[in-house]
Amino acid sequence: MMRGAALAVLLCAPAAAVELPDSWRCKDSEVGRYWKGVKQVSAAYGPNWGEKLVEEVPTPFVWLAIYKDRDRDVAERRGPINTRWADFTGPEKCAYLRHYLPEADAKKKEFDSLAEWRKDEGLLRRYQKLKGDEVIDIQDKEPQKSTRARYEAMHAWLTDYGLRDDDATLERAAGVFIRLSRLEAAQLDYLRESGWFRAQVRTRFKAAAVADPLAREAAIEDLSNQLSRDWRNESILGADFDRRLAQALRDYEREKAVEAASAKAGEVRRSAEEQKAAFKRAEAQVDSVEAELKKGKLVFQPSADPALLLSLEEYRQGKRKLADGIAAQAQPDHGKLQAAFLEMLADVCVTHYTGIRYKPSVIKTLCGR
């Protein structure tokens, strides 16, 4: 009887936890160094993938590295890591962080390299010197080919492991959305500067008959800009190409006609020097409003990161248009200029997040409309 009772107790007992390997474990002095979490996500929704840790631990990269192995880590008998993380002791949490830290550091280094690719000034100068069909020749060479693949791989990693799609309510690691935004903005910027869009359009133009070389270049520039704004739209160079080309050529001819009529009628408002000086003054006035935004004296109310918006090509274009619009005014009303600047920033926000296919509800939260 006693033997049977003991066997019943053993069968009912919970499975013992698997011991963490010694190579994972932190020293006593490391536990406080690596594990000083401040909870930001309710325990009711699972693990605190967004916990902000000390500077030595790059979040959310370390959470994504751990989450990647959530179904096959060494302590699986306790239950999946994404349901039991809150039950870990400080030393056990430190052990996981320490083990996955090298991978997290490598991912953060790769992310920073991609997000800040413009720091490679030599590469940027090389792209700026490209002329004509030269842009086609470089696309399948290094570093263009591998850099594009790196952007795609990092985007997939952030998406796959930074967003949980196994719950009715999507849970994300804190900071993943803003990093996805930064990565997508940098990727789009890189594709523009490296001539990716121009190369696609120029390749497609090889089968298009446009006799006037100036009209051809104008149409290439027009379609390249269209493609850069909606670069996953296959119809631009596919079924809709002929219509878009015809429209671009009509726009070119119309612009030529307007320029010729203006020159013939002698309707030149200012000399080239006066226009340049007026535009410089207007740029300085817009720059002063931008400085107010950076110093916190002017606030962009929606939740999008203004620093990210200021780094976009759409912002540079919007800023030029705003300066051009006030160039004729010697001293524009400052309050109206501030309002116009914030409206332009909202337009940039909507254009950017629409171009990378964010949901309307998310765009409204980020951009205010």
C-alpha cells in the first residue's frame, strides 16, 4: 500500500524544471547590472516584452531574441516562456538576458547601421554622381544587392518577433513600431538615393519609344517619383505603365508650353538673382520654425515622432514647397507660418505612413487625421 501511495504522489507531482546551463548563469554582481526592469506591459497580457532595462541591455532587441526561442528553450517543462516569464526569479531572468545578449547586440548594431546608412558619406557621394543608365548597371552589384537584402531581413526579424499575432489583441514589444518606422524610412531613402527606382523605370523604358531625349528624361523622372511613393505597386511599371507614360509626356509638353508662353509674354516677375535671394530668405524663415519644433517651443500634437518626420524625403520636399509659397512675402505672419508648417508636417506624416501601407486607424493616431 505504501509503495502504491508513493507512486501516486510521484505521478501527481508537477514536472521538475530543467536546470539552466551553467554557461547561461550570471554572477551575483551581474544580476543587478542586467536586471533592473521597470514594468510597462500588464502581466494580464503575458510577458513584459517591453520592459526597459539598463543601458547595457539593448531593448527591445534582447526581448525579440528571447521571444524567437520561446517554444524551445531549455526550461520548456515549466511552460512556454511567453506565459511564465513573470514567474522567473531575478537570477533566472538575468541568465536569459546574459545568454541572448550577444545576439541582441548584433541585431542592434545591424539596425543602427541600416537606419543611419547616410553616415557612409563616400557611398552617398557615389550615388549622387550616377548619370543615365549607369544606375541600372550597379543594382546587382555590391553593396546594393546585399544592402537591400539586409533591410528585408531586419524588417522581417522585427515584425516576426516584435509583434505577437497569436492573441486576439496584437501585442508588441515596446519600441518596435517606432523602429519599424525608422527602418522603413531609411530603406525608402536608400532605395531612392541608390537609384533603385530610376533603374526599374529606365529598364522598363528600354521598350518604350520616346523620340525626344528631354521628354524621355522628364518622363523617367516623373515615373521614378511615382514609383518611390508607392514602390510595391506593380501596376506602375506593368499594366498601368502606358497610361502613366502618356500622362507624363503630356505634362512635359504642357510645362514646355507654359514656359514658352511666359517667356513670350515677358511675364517675368523677378530676375533669377531676386528669386534666389527671396527663396533663401523664405528658407531661413522656415528653418526658424523648424528650430522652434526641435527646441520644444512648437509642438506637433499627434503621436508620430517629429524627429523621424524631419528625416524623410517627403519633409524635404514639403519644406521646399512651403518656402516657395512664402518667398514673395517680405515678412510673413509668424503665427500663420507656424500653422502652415504643422499642417505640412501632418501631410508628410500621412503621405509617409500611407506609402508604407499602415492602417488608416494607425495613421490617424500617428498623424492626427
